[in-house]
Amino acid sequence: MELAIDRLTKRFGGKTAVDCVSASLTAGVYGLLGANGAGKTTLMRMLCAILKPTAGEVRFNGREAAAMGEAYRDVLGYLPQDFGYYPTYTVAEFLSYIAALKGIPRDRAAGRVRELVDMLGLQELAGRKLRTFSGGMRQRVGIAQAMLNDPQVLILDEPMAGLDPKERVRLRNLLAEYAGDKIVVLSTHIVSDVEAIADQVFVMNAGRFVVHGTVLELARRVGGKVWEITVPRAQARQWQERITVASYRHEGEQAVLRVIAEERPSEGAVPCEPTLDDAYLYSFGASEAGR
């Protein structure tokens, strides 16, 4: 099984949202990282054949996805950032309705709905109307609808949004298990979630893949460039203005800063083991990465 992205490009007027990106995806979890406006959502919509590319193509097992039509939709599951739902439906009613739209036979759909309700911890909510749900509850329903047809290609745009830490762990474990023989592509602003489950990570900026690789490979790119320094609290802002500060914490009147720098930033700086978060900040600089 392969999802091939071949020189995929999308322009809106004079703006290029996705700029000639290529990749070959097989079974596993692929994390997509990038600042707002980097092109992640546009790319995912083209992967789902919702948005027609300006140039390039997406192929599934050698066939152009857009030309496959319903056959491609049958193997695809998609969670957009804002999925539509009917507020007066219960969880079970909504999932059964989406199953019917996807052409899943009623007898098979009933079992699949029960299975997903259990998998996503929705048992106690199944009889409640969606209008009473919090954002995190609705998000779990959105993930369930994307997985209804047991898709071979599962594309999730910000699936962790609104989930509490326990729910995020449940979803991470679910996706890692699911990706044993499926392709899972997810974008998120929560770098730690990508770090926990992604087999490959693609970092986007200005519509391009600026770097990609395993979490370990990306972290190694900043080996020897991550440091911890302790400075008076009054000096913390000065450090933030002249160097990339990944994080800092207060210890009494001192500030302990985790910084990213090509060379040892001060005599007392202690080298740190790099993380994916460090690699991401190193790729763009702290201000651009968080934009």
C-alpha cells in the first residue's frame, strides 16, 4: 500500500499555498508540523481529493486518487479542523447517519458504531445530544466518524484539539495501533503528540517540506545546540530577545532557560539531550515557529 505525493502544488491567485511537495507514504503514522499558514490544511485537503491541485498529483497504489472517485473515498477517512454535525443528534444517531452516507451496510454499521464508541471512551455519552458536548467530546465523535469505514488512509487535521491529557494518550495509543497496516497522517500544534507516535515527521514552512525524517533523525540535527543556563530573573527577557529560548522556569530569584544556539551561549551553560520540539524551533526560530 502506498500513497504517493508527486510534486503537489496549489496556488490561490498569486499566493502559493503548497509548493511542489513530494513524498511516498506506506503503513505508519506521519506527523505534519508547521506554523499557521504553512500549508498543512491545504495539503491535507488535496490528499483527500477535496481540493484540486494546480499541479502534481496524489496516487493511491499507483492510481491517481482524483480519478478513482468513489473507490478512493471508500478507502479514505478524514477529520477536518471543523467537522459538521447535527446538534440534535445523539452520538449513536450521528455515527449511524454518517455510516449510511458512506454506504456502510446497516448490519455492519451498527457493530462498527458500538466498537468506535468503546474505543474512544464515548460509552457514557452515546445517548446524549451533540449540542450538550464540550469541544473535546465533539472532537472524539469527529475522530469516530473518520474511522467508521475502517479506512486504509486516515487523515486527521488537528485531531488533538480540545482533548484533555488522558484523552490525548488514548488517541495516541489508538492511532499507533491502527497504523500497523494503515496510513495515518495527522497535523497538530502539539509537538509532543507527534513525538510520541509518529514514524516520520514532515516540517512545513511556506508550503514546502523544509525537513523530514524520524523523530530521532530530526532531534539529532540539533545535537550539541541545546543548552540549559541559569541567569537572574531580571535578565531572562534580555536572553529571549537575543537567542531562541525553548522554555524557562523560575527557581527563586533565578531563571533556568533551555536555549538553542550554535555555540555554548555562556560559560555555565550545560548541554541537553535534544527533542523534536528543539528541532522544530531550530528550523524556524522561536518567533516564526509559534506564529
